[in-house]
Amino acid sequence: MAISGVDQPAFIQINETLRLRRYDGTADFALAWYQDPELVYLVDGVKKPYSRETLYNMYTYLDQHGELYFIEVREGETFVPIGDVTFSQADLPIVIGVPEYRGRGLGRQVIRCLMDRGRQLGYDTLGVREIYDWNTGSVRCFTSCGFVPVEKTEQGWRYETKL
């Protein structure tokens, strides 16, 4: 329960082939995503692949500061994790870790779903702490969902949207 007084659902069903699954402390499968230096550059601004310890430290932090979910898609009869997202009013970090699922609009569907969650919780705004200038995919995703740049950061912009 990272959001005080709010029960985090085990699953948020976005549609019949896309859902969010609450982080349960198991994430070894995600290490491969964070071995890609280009993905890490988009996330952290450096090209240093994660160690297992770094991955779990990140997930522990995110789980304590918001609702951490794995993004899952249906493949046949099974849902498989393809990325992660953390929901909090101040930040919505999202990663589509499996390359073949990038650029398909899944991130936009996840963000819109979490915007609905924010409305249900009575939030009037949602923010993204920083999107680096070179992360054009994230800029497109968030701006297509109504987020606008509100403050220049050292390497990008902080974004916000009204709900």
C-alpha cells in the first residue's frame, strides 16, 4: 500500500489483451529489459546496464513511492510481462521493456488507464517528474494523452496534465 489509505488492486484490466499486475517482489524476468543500454539511457540518462541488485533496489523504491505494476499482454492463454509502470500523483515512470511491443500504443493505453485511476482517487492533476529531451517516444506518448511541459529540468522537462 504505497499510496496512503489506498488499497492497490492486484490487477487492473485495461482490455482483454492488456493488463497491469501488481508487483509481488519477483522480477528476475525484467533484468533482460534493463540490460539494454539504449533503454537504460532513455530511463536514467546513462548507458550502464542494471545489475540484479540495481533492478531490485529500483523496484523497492518505486513500490514504496507509488503503485508498481508490470504491464502484461496476452499471448495465447497466458499473460506475459513486457514492461513496468508506477502510478503516483507526482510521477508515472513507464517502460516497455520488450522491444517488439514498443511503438504499438500500449504505453498510451496504460497511461490513459492510470489517468482514469487518478480521477477515481479524486486527483485533479498527474505529473511526470522528468522526460529527457532525447526520449522522443515518451514525449509523444505523454503529450498524446494530454500532458504538457510545465518546468524545464537539467536534461528535459517535467510534465503535467489536468484530470
